[in-house]
Amino acid sequence: MRQFDFYEFTGIIVPGTVVLAGAALCIPAVKQAAFDQDLSVGEAAISLILAYGLGQLLAALGNLIEKGWWRAWGGMPSDWPRSGKHHLIAAGQISLLDEQIKSKLGLPIKSSLQGLPARDWYSVVRQVYAKVAAGSAAQRVDIFNGNYGLNRGLAAALLAVLVVVVLTQGMHPWRAELLLLLGTVMAVYRMHRFGVHYARELFVQFLGLEPQASNSSQQRKE
């Protein structure tokens, strides 16, 4: 079996395992099948695969939560320097970002950063990340991104467990439903914070990259 990477573990396997654990508390057959102490190595591997599959389905729910949440905020944090709807980095950094996107990425953009359509800016941000990663400066960016995916997945997982509890137990253990709802809210809150941290760190690291235009022009003269 291949090894799962950091993003698959935090954003897929952990949420899937949370749903399996929640279902096991409500449904004895699930507990016996997925968390029996006498499981063989092969059966444990099947449980892991099941958690991975559930995590993939939960990712769709997480995407819906993400889309609705950031729509309410007028766009994702990586879009804020362009839209100006919320504070992310200083005004001077936004002006510098406008200049360096054209110079460091070599993009023939005639308009200012704020004049770009949202769909074009999305592609520019992907290229900004590629530049940061190529400069070996994406470690903190990736950590924030991984934690963002984790909390997005946890929000979806806790919401799914809430549905399982209601369907199997009714509204009698209302304290459980309240705790699950509170956990979902906290996960969305953490998702928001890590989304902001990710976007801010991405642009700060990009601004800190050494320009390469002078080096390339010097090589042409030689």
C-alpha cells in the first residue's frame, strides 16, 4: 500500500476516521467492523481504506462549506489584495505586490492588480505559489494550507456525525448534538484563520524572494 502524504492525511483520512468513530458510537455493527481490538492487519487496512473513501466524500461537503463561507466574506483571503474587501497585507505591500507580480513572473499585465478579473487573478495566485515553492520558501505556506484543509475536513466530518446521531438516536442526547454543532463552528473558525494565515504568508514569502530579472539580463550580455 502506498504512503499517504500530509494533505491526504490531514484533509482526507482524519475527517474520514472521525466519521467512522462517530458512526461506531451510534451503530454497534460499525464499531465491530472498524474498531474491533481483534482486527487483523488486513482488516485494519480495510478500515483505513474505508476512512480514506469517506474522507473523499466528505471533501465534497467541505468544498460546499468552504464555498458558502468565503462567498459570505466576499471571496477567499488570497483574493482580498485584488478586491480590497478585507485587510490582509499593508497598502505598501499591495503596491509592491502589484509591481513584483509583473517583474518576477514576467506577466505582461497592463492593468493594476485591482483591475484584474477574479478568474485571471486565481491563475496568477497559483503561479505565485509555484514561484514561492520553486524558491524553497513554501514550508510555512504548506503548513497553513494543511491545517486549513484539516479544519475544513473536520467541519464536514462533525456535521456528518451530527446527522448520523440525529438519524440513529433522535434528539434525546441533545447535549451531543450541541457539542457536535459547537465543534463544527470551531472548526470553521479555525479554517477561516488558517485561510487568512495561508494567503498572508504566501504573499509575504513571494515579496521576500530575490528578483531574478537582473541575473537573466546579465547572462544575456555575457
